[in-house]
Amino acid sequence: MQSGIPAALALGIVLCSAAMRPAAAETSIDTAAFTLSYTDGPNPEDWSITLVDQDPGHYSFSLDTLNRDLALAEARDLTGAGSFDSKYHYSTLFLDLKPAYRVTGITVTGTAFGELGLGYVPDFPPGQAHNGATFYMTVWKPTGPVGYGHMFDDFQAEQSLAGGETDLDLVTDTILGFSGSLFAQAWGVNGDGAFAESMARASVRDVTLHVTVAAIPEPGTWLMLAAGLGALGLYARRRES
């Protein structure tokens, strides 16, 4: 007797293996409802988005290039001369909507992280450290651009990035713009021959774009709905008479 894997089990193994593969980073990703594509930004060879989650009506994309560009700004004054670092990002993506769908929500989530450490020498003023982070998303609606933003100055620990709209009704293509910046600066302290370093860090990470969609009913569906409502109205009038 020849042994083998049943066809259904074999298909299940193939599907599970595909699901376990890491998502591929792309500059353009096609879904059932729309195509999302990079259209502008520095260094096109570095453009990257990744589809990280999807279910009916909802898609989530990692903004890889933005997360990489804003991974860390760090200033550490080790000599007393001062230290400064900054990072910047901008990009534009185009959401090409397919005819049978409309966009009902566009939001972003992510995390900003800051750290500040002041140098200290007894009997002397402490060192200085400053940081900052900004993040903005712009959605071009038919009525014009709408922006959603965050700004943090001299901040510590994790801060949530979240913004956008969940009650949209977009039936046309739209442009999405993203920008962000980081800065960090630090000055240590000298005193009585002693030196204490100062440090500042800022980062933005895990920024994810979420798009929710809904199907637009076919014209025949509207006709069937209208006919059904008409029949209900006729039935109600007959019961009243």
C-alpha cells in the first residue's frame, strides 16, 4: 500500500506555510479594494511599505521607510563641546481605489520615545539635554487636504502616536502625505577638573497605516432594496385598509 498525505491535509500545509512566511516589503501593494503605492520621497531605492494585517474591510501597512528614517536621533556630549543630531522624513503615497469600494477610515498608530540625561558635578549647574519629535499625516479629500499631527518637546519615555478619521466616505482616489522629524542636543558639565556627560535621544517607531473600506452596492442591489421597501409599504397600507 502506498502511503501519502491526503490532498486536503497537503493543501492545509501549503496554506499554513504561506501564512507563516514574512510579509514582503514593496513600493506598491495591490489589495481587493485598492492599490497603495509610493509616489514621492527621497531615495526611491529605499521606498518600502509592508502589508502586515488584513481582514475583510480592514488593511494595515507598516510604513517601513518612515520607521527606518526616524529610528533614532542621539546626542551624547562626551567632551564638553556639545553634541547635536537630527533626522527627517517625508513621503507621499497614492491610494488608487477600485470601483466597487469606498474608504470609510484612514488612521495611523505608532510610538514616539524620548530619553534625557543631564550631567551632574557637585556644586555646579547641571548639564543640558533637549529632544523633540514630530509626526504628521495629510489626507487629500475632495474638499482639500486635512492634517493630523503630533509634536513632543523635551519628553521622556513612550508617547502614543494616533490620528486620522474613522467616519470617512471617500469614493475617489486620494493622496496620503507623511512627514516627521527628530532632534537631540546635549551639553555636559565641567567643574573642578571633573566632567559629566549629558545625553538626549528621540525616536519614532512602529508607525502603521490603517485603511478601512466598505463595498458599494451594485445598482441591481439598490433596485432590489427599493422594490423590497415598496412591497413592505404596500403590505402595510393593505393591512391598514
